[in-house]
Amino acid sequence: MLFNSYVFIFAFAPIVFTGTFALERFGRSIQFAWLIASALIFYGWQEPWFVTILVLSVTMNLAIGTAIIAKQGRWLLVIGVALNLALLFTFKYLGFAEGILRDLFGWPNVIAATALPLGISFYTFTQIAFLVDAHRGEIKGYGPLRFVLFVTYFPHLIAGPIIHHKEIIPQFDEGRALRFNSTEAALGLSIFAIGLVKKTLLADGLAPIADVVFAAASDFETPITFIDAWIGAISYAFQIYFDFSGYCDMAIGLSLIIGIRLPINFNSPYKATSIIEFWRRWHMTLSRFLRDYLYIPLGGNRRGLSRRYLNLMLTMLLGGLWHGAAWTFVAWGALHGLYLLINHAWRELVKIPADIGASFGYRQASRFVTFIAVVLAWVFFRSDNLSAALRLLGTMAVPEISSRGQPISVLLLAALVAWLAPNSQEITANWRPALGHYTASRLLRWQPSRTFAFLSAIGLALGIMGISNASPFIYFNF
């Protein structure tokens, strides 16, 4: 899929954009059809049967959503959500469930392993939100072509963000959409270049360091030192940071070229001073979905403190499972659920004076504690199994000074960028290239100038040079 992605970006995407602009004279419907066909070709480039699953999912949800809008039937919603979850369960969780039955009851292996359709978690959650809102009476109908384009819209299709119909579908008919605008195209290319550099130079530069340590953790005959364990864990923390952040920037940039603004999905989460704030900055559209369509329907914080904590834990457990069918993801979700409970309890029980809470020292200490907590949780997320995760965490808990000498120059650069540099939203805040709240950078602000054109060209060149050593996007697996 890595080859597929870069082929599309550097060869297929320009064709898609050119065709979209050229077809403007024939009307929006023709442009919509062109973008849908292009997305399906891209999606099925290497695994054509993935298209069958996507088309089945879109057709099913369009039919059920239309019926819900017409009849407002609760049972139609129940059936629609159940069918979506059944499709997701079949391809993502059936093997995991069989493994549990095998461990508990000696269940035989009868389910053949199949490849996970790309982006199935993203487009399934996107459509579940559509069905729920249709049942709530918040949708009057968008028309089949707009709905299909909404789900298959290529910048988000593979790895998010989890887009919302209220944000995206109305944009399809706006005057600036699907038309060439030189400023938006330049801004989109600049944001894309930032994302490409994050991915191919930083994330992929850190991947070998993390891979060596986590592979050693799975091989109990390979020794791991305290320093190397921490270097490996922190390397993965920054690898997934720049991998996902890079993809989010690339998606926003590509979408902006044709005049569609995606929601902000990533906002410097390692600058967070608490786990609560971390989840307001990391995978923001997933956090929004879990809040609006799981946590609040469960009762949120409206039914007492104990129920609130239970709802938080259930939400994070399911958030962990959303990422993958393995006990390591369950443990990761449970640990973040525990973090959130502690964070909320701390806020309830400990009243930090405002002047202390706003002080530089307190904020930096809070940021450090939050980062370490996140790193420890990433160990479960990345490990092959629970035994490997526990072994690595055990090594990280016993200080020693020996090391095999892992290279850390890329790691230091990544840390400096994550903690000190303005992010893409801050650099481009005055132009609002995505949907969400912006705070402008005081250090660097994008302008349609020769300077930024030159910087973008350098970024694209460096990013393209790094593709030869690139690894697959991590969130392609979810």
C-alpha cells in the first residue's frame, strides 16, 4: 500500500485535480462522478476486492439512511448500526474473537486470515454518525451522489480524519469548491510539503530505531538495556506522532487544492499539559466521534461521578479496540482510560492556585509527566503482544547505564520540532486551510510569496528524496 499511496500522490493526484478543474464546465454532478471514480480506482489499485466492501458499505448506508430520513424509525437505526458493526467485526475482529475462544475453550482454527480493507474503521464510523444524525432528524437528505462522494472522498478515505457530513457535504456546492484557486493551491502544496517531510524524514527516520528495540522485546533471547529500551519507546512515540501528523497535513493539503477544507485532526498533542488536553489534540475527529456517539449517549457526566468514570473507561476501551483487534490495544485503551480517571480525580480533589498553574515551571512539569505517561502507553500500542510490552516496560523500570549505542540525532531533531516548532495550523492560521480553532504562530506565518514557494519546493524535494526509505503509514492498519 505504500507504493500505491505515493503513486497516487505524485502521479495520479495531478490527473485527478486536472480532470476535476477541466470538468467544471459540465457541472458539479460530473465533477462528483469523476472524483468518486478516481477514489475507487485509487482504493482498489492493489486489492480490487477492497472496492467491493466499500461499495457494499456505501450502498447499504445510503439505502438505510434514506429510509431513516423518510420514516424516522428507531429500528432502522438499530439495523443500520448493527450491519455496520457486523461488517467491521467480520474483517477486523473475527480472528481476534476466534483466538479468545481457542484460548478459553480449545476452539479450532476455522477462519481463514484475510487482509483488512483499508480505512474500513474510518468510513464505517463516518457512516454510523450519518445514520445516528438522520435518526435525530438533523439531516434532510443530501442526494446519493453527494453522499457517495462524502464517504469516498479520497484525501480522508485511507486514514482519516473521521469527517462529519455537516462539515463536508455542504462544501461540495460552495462556489470555491472544485475550482482552481492559485492561493489555495499554493497553500495546499505548502501544507502537503510539511506533512511529507514529517513522514519521510522524521517518522521514517525513527522507525528503524523503534523497530530494533521492539523486535528485541519480542525475542526473549535478545537482551535489552535500560537506555535502549527508553530510546526505542520514545523513538516510537515520535515516529507515530510524525507519521500521523504528516498524514493529516498531507490530507488537508491535498483537499485544499480542490477547495475542500477537512477538519483539523492533530494539534501538537505532545505540548499538552494533561491527558485530558492530550485527547483534545490527538486524533481529534476520533475523540469527537467517541464523545458525541458513545460517551454522551452512555450518559456522559450526567449520572454521577461513578457513572462518569465508568463511561470514560468504556469509551477508552472501545477506542483502543477501534485501533486494532489485539489485547495490546485493549491494554492501551484501558491505560488511557485510567489516566483520564486520575486526571479528572486530580482536578476534583487538588485545587492548584491559578498563579502556580499558569507558571512556566508547573506547565513544563505537567507537560513532562503527560509525555512520559503517553510514552509508557505507546509501549502496549506498538508491541507484538502483552508479554513483549511487559518485558520492555520492566526493563524501562530498572535503571542502568549500559547501552548498545542507538543513534539519536533524528530523535533529538524530532523532539525539538514537536516541542518547540509551530505546527502547520499555527503557521497557516491566517488563511484557515482546515476546519477548527486556530492560534497563529508568532514566529512563522505563511504568505503567498516567493520565499514560501521556495521553502515548499525544498520541503517537497527533501520529502521525495526520503521516499526510498519510507515505511507504510501506521494508521493504514486501522
